[in-house]
Amino acid sequence: MLNIVILAAGLGKRMQSDLPKVLHPLAGKPMLAHVLDNAGGLNPDRIIVVVGHGADRVREAFAGRPGVEFALQSPQHGTGHAVQQAVPLLLENGQDDVTLVLYGDVPLVQAATLRALLEARAGGMSVLTEKLDDPSGYGRIVRNARGEVERIVEHKDASADEQRINEVNTGILAAPTAHIKDWLTRIDNNNAQGEYYLTDIVGLSVQDGLPVHASHPGASWETLGVNSRVQQAQLERSWQAEQARRLLEQGVTLADPSRFDLRGSLSCGRDVFIDVGCVFEGKVELADGVRIGPHCVVRDAVIGRGTQIEAFSHVQEARVGEDARIGPYARLRPGAEIGASAHVGNFVEIKKSVLGQGSKANHLAYIGDAQIGDRVNIGAGTITCNYDGVNKFRTVIEDDAFIGSDTQLVAPVTVGKGATLGAGTTLTKDAPAGQLTISRPSQKTIEGWSRPVKKA
Ligand code: UD1
Ligand code: CA
């Protein structure tokens, strides 16, 4: 059985925040969610999150995640004490039972690195270690004359010689569950910090004749922890750079990989171009040849082949067909479905509406709760009046209709196929197919009228 224990009880004082540290986001999702997702990649039998500071908020944020249990550590007496709180929840069936310990504030450790760590265990214990130019602050890996891991000494307890060791403990380790339980009853807090150190189980393993193997992360950013906003910002950049690198390797062009943000998943076809300053959130799919202009925000959207989204557009929960042109300054809101070769121009907002193939709304319009056919032209300043303050109503505009500028369509209302609405129409009744409908009062000129003049 594989148990994963995630330590997340610490205060995170240096974040200077009311939000529990592990709920702070990285790439748009809480750090703890990254750890849970990566841990989930190992198909563990159980995940136990040790909570303490802000326990209720952390529990609430992840309540209902299948396979995740919580153990409370209050007060906090160190990492060994933290794992002790999870002991009653550890699953065992005797067959190669193993417990893997992760940190909630080390969000990016990848499943492949953890798999390698578990393999390195070879029946014994394994620790994830790394060589650092500046190892200060970390626990040091003390090896014997044969180069075998002997114990871990915390920075504050280390002798001057030990402080020169540059191989450090990342904190992540794996060991047989039954042994962990036993060792945790044997550690004490006679050390510089008066804490129960999880790291002391390494020495106990060696004493018990169980070998300790070291394994190393695939990339150095995987084991970086977040203790402050500065580290959070740095890790965010490292992760964005990594995501950008992966996309570049898949053949996506990023105008500037250092000005790219992905907070979710982005799948791209061939020859996709993304200009600077774009933010992708949720699940976004860009088909072959899509071009995204600078400073667009795209969230939970599917964009068809060859479509261009121009600068400063905002697309959320929308689908856009092939060869369409959106923006600049367009806003597609949830439920917008834009057909192939359609154009949506500047300052056009579309919500819960279908815009058919080849239809155009090029300037300054609001289209909500509407079904718009193919080859329709929506003039500048057109508004669907879909809301009476309580209820929403639908507007239907059939194929080949022409909606003159500054028209209000007071829904529910239907514009028939091929109908034309004159500019300035306030449409309150259905407009028949193929005909011109206009509601504007006829123009008149008042003869002999003169402008009032100010009296001196
Ligand atoms: C720990 C390791 C050190 C390692 C370093 C890597 C120990 C004794 N030391 O030191 O060898 O180099 O991490 O960053 O394990 N936590 C709890 N309850 C507690 C104490 C901590 O849940 O009582 C959690 C924290 O929230 C954090 C993690 O454990 O996620 C590590 O705690 P931290 O205090 O940062 O450990 P370090 O002293 O840095
Ligand atoms: Ca730390």
C-alpha cells in the first residue's frame, strides 16, 4: 500500500498573509492542489494532509477530494511530530507498505521524480537530496567513508565541518510504513530547535540495518519551497518558464516566453502563434494556425483552426470556429459560440449567443441570449435588450439579415431571414423576412425655428 503524507501545518509567517500558506496560488491554483495533483499521479491508496494553522480553511478548500484525509497537528512540534499525527490514518496490508512524505509548500515536485525516489528505495528508505551552491538553512546529508547516507543533520545543529556539506535534504522521503511508525516513537526533541525532527529517522534506519538511498530531482525548481512572497514570485516565474519551454518544444511560437502565463492547461495544434502578455486559464484548446494577439486573456475556450484573436481581447467559456477574427478589444463571455469565418470587432460583447458562419458584428455591440444565423450583419451600436430586470429573453436573427446601426432588439423578438432593420430601430415586434422594418419617426425640419440666445 502506498500512503502519501503531505505536511501542511506550518504557519507560513513570512507570507504576511491571513490565507494559510498552502492555499496561496501558483499558476492560478493553490500550492497544495499542485502537490495533490502530482501525488495523485502515483495512484496512492491514501493521501493524508497534516493541517494545523488555518486547518479549517485548508480542509474546506479540499473537502470532497477522493482519497484525501486530514490529520490535525496542533500545536506544531516539528516535522516528525507532524507525521506522527498521520500515523493512525496510514493504510497497511503488509505487502510492500510504503509511506512517502511531501511538503505542502513545495508544490512542483513532479510525479516522475517521486517515482524515481520510490524505486531508489529498493526495499529500504530513500531521501530526495540535492547539491546546492548555498546549502545554508537546509538539513545536510552526512555520508560515511563508503559514501553511504548515514544521517541528516539540521543546519542549526550542524558542526562547522557539517555546514560545509553541500548535499541537502529536500525534505521529501519514502520509507516502509511499519518502520516509520516505529522510528517516530523513538525520536526525541533534544536539538537546537526543541522539535521532533522527521530527519532523525534516517539515522535510525541506518542503526536498524536498513539502507538509505539518495535520489535526485529531475529539475532543480521541483524542490524549491515557498516561504515568502518573494519565493512565491520566483517559483511562479520558474514554472511559467518551464511551461513556456514545453510549448516551444511542441512547436508553438511564443513572441516572448518570459511574457507568457498559463494557469491551467493549454493544448495547441501546429503553427500556433501567441504574442506577448497573454494569460491562459482553465482548459484552453487552440487548433492549428491560431494566432493570439498581445495581451489577451483566454479562459476555458476552444478556438478553431486559423482563427485570429487580436490584441486586448477577453474570451471566457466560449467556442470559436475556424478562420474567424475576434478583436481587438472584443469580449466573448460564457456561452458565446462564434461560427466559422465570423468577425467580432472592437467593443463587442457576446454572451450565451450563437453567431453563425460568416456573420459580422464589427463595432460596439451587446449580444446576449441570441441565436444569430449565417451571413448576418450586425451594425455598430446594436443591442439585444434581453433583460427586463428579472427575466432574460431570447433574440433570434435569421440568416442573411442586416441589422442597421444603433438598433435595439427588445427580446423576445425574431428577425426573419434576409430582413433589413433600418438604423436606429427599436424593434419590439418580429420583423418579417426579406423586408425593411424601421421604427424611426420620419425626419422633419421646423421652418423658421431659431436658436434661443442668451440675454446680455
Ligand atoms: C526541513 C527539514 C530540513 C530540510 C528542509 C527543506 C526537518 C527537521 N528538517 O527543515 O532537513 O532541508 O525542510 O526545506 O524536517 N511542518 C508541519 N508541522 C511542523 C513543522 C513543519 O507541518 O510542526 C511542515 C511545514 O508546514 C513545511 C514543512 O513541514 O511544509 C517543512 O517545515 P519547515 O519548518 O519549513 O522545515 P525546515 O526547518 O525548513
Ligand atoms: Ca522550509
